Amino acid sequence: MRIDKFLNGVNIVKRRSIADEMCKEGVVFINGKKAKSSRNVKVGDKIEIHYLKGIKKYEVLKLPETKTIPKSKKNEYVKEIQ
């Protein structure tokens, strides 16, 4: 699954276009490397998002099989690490 679709699908960002723009700006990293929006995400990958106020780190636990998941199930798919 593409990183932009994943970030939107698991409710880390509200819209896929925002995730795409974040990748273009170079603030999204997968396993320590800058990620283009077309980069595929696998289970176990570490995602970093560099916001102005700090860095958020996530670990991919599971890939969604549908386009979006309920916000209440976010913790099944991604774990925030710090």
C-alpha cells in the first residue's frame, strides 16, 4: 500500500492530498529515508513525520484492506512510538 494512502487510511492525516504534499515537502520518512508518496509500506516499517512542533514516530502493525478504517481501530494498524 502506498504511503499517502496508508497515512490517510489509518487516520494519521485527514486527506490523501495532504499526505501527498507532506511527502513532496520531504517531511515523511520510512525507516530513516525520505519517502515519496508512491513508496510502499510494509508491516514492521517505521514511519516518521517531521512536524514544526516535533517528530511523530509510528510503527506499522497491519495494512488496512479497505480504503479507510474507523478511528477507534487505528491502534490495530499503527502504533505510536516515542
